[in-house]
Amino acid sequence: MALPKDLDAITNKLFVGDCLDVMKKFPDEVIDLTVTSPPYDDLRSYDDASTWTFDKFKKIADELHRVTVNRGVVVWVTGDQTIKGGETGSSLRQALYFIDQTSFILHDTMIYQKSNFSNPSSNRYHQVFEYMFVFSKAGKPKTFNPIMDRPNVYAGKPGNFGENTSTNRDGTKSTRQQKINKPMGQRHNVWMIPTAGQDQSAKKWQHPAMFSKSLARDHIISWSNPGDIVFDPFGGSGTTALAAKELGRHWITCEINPTYVDILKSRIQC
């Protein structure tokens, strides 16, 4: 799909620098979908000069609100650090800021469940999930393409057991043809997806917190259509941009760390 000239100048491009500076180049309400994973407190060292604070987060959230189209979606994949025996709760504070200080609604609180854990815990259950907050601006999402890959235990059987009837205006009953359940049903909002470490891509590209391509891909399918603009303000190794490109979406990404910029360019070939 052809884009207006002002959008053509910023789409399908990698921007090197701080995402706040990059977003200031965007017109209002141009991004259909953001899929991103911001820094998690101090869980990773990204070897750059940026400082991740709550004040910095708020400025980024405000800019995301400005550049997102009405009923566009932001998928915010995040987790918390444990300090002195307690979780920081940063992810929840971020979610509440989106809800309380912008017109984003919390459309869904999804869970990214991993099939393994990094750090065994002796005094709590092993941590195997991250939040995937799905925010929609000023109303329900304009796009939802549900992924139908859950085996239906009632496949081939009627949708409701017993006779399927309806009541007519005169009080008599009519029998309706029963719908038969399909083999595959709509996915739940807890997704178990292999991490980038498990599929060896993180080892290949030498990134400390590489995004799962399957996770990015499935969100892009769910909340956007071909020709839409997909953005990742924390480009990292370029996973979201690569998935968007492969799925026929326009993409925009930015990255502040020169080392990761080289990885991103190699993966996306831009």
C-alpha cells in the first residue's frame, strides 16, 4: 500500500538514537501498532549511555500516545526485577500510567509463559512469565485477527448440548440447526512461546535480551493488517521490524546502541 510522502519518509527505516528524539519526527496519529519490550529495571546491561527511569518511561508513553492512531494498539512486554527479596512492581506502575494519564485502555493483560526459567528461586516459585499489556487508544482495537491454533476438545460435536431451540413471539418453540465445533479454537491469552535463547537465535546474534520472533509475529498478526505501520521504539536486534517486514507491514524501529544497530542492519538487511 502506497503511503503519503510524509509517512514514506519515516517508514521501513531504522533510526539510530534515543526513541524520544526519533518519535518527535513523527506526525500525530500515524502508528497502527507498537510491539516492544522496554528495559526491565536493571536486569540487563545494554552498554549505552541511556538511563531508564520512570520519568523517562512517562515521556515515552506520552509520545506513544501522540503518534498512535485512534484505536491503534501498543503491546508492552515487560517484567520486574527482584531487589532485596521484593519485586519492583515497575511493570504495574507503567500499566497504571498508561491507563490513568492517557486515553489508552488496558484492552487485555496477557501472559508470555516461558517453558524454562533463568534463575532458580529457593524461597518463591520459579519465575516463568512476563506481562504482555495490550493497550488500545481511545476505544477497542480497530483490528483483531484471532489466532485459531488451540485444539478443540469438542471438535465435531454440537456447540451446545441438548436440543437447540428458540422462543417465538407467540411463545412456541422452534428448533434451530446446531453448529458443530471446529477442530481448532481461538487461542487463550496465556501464550507459551520458546524464548530466543531456546531457538538459538540469541546465541547467533549475541544480544543479551533478544525478543522472541514468534511472539512478535503473533502480535503483529493479531492487531494489524498488511500495509499497516508497525513500530518498535526499543529495536534491539530488530525482531519486531523483521517480523513486520516478513508479514507485509510497514515498519519503523530505532536503537541507541551502535553494537545492536549492526545486528539489526544484518537481520533486516537495511
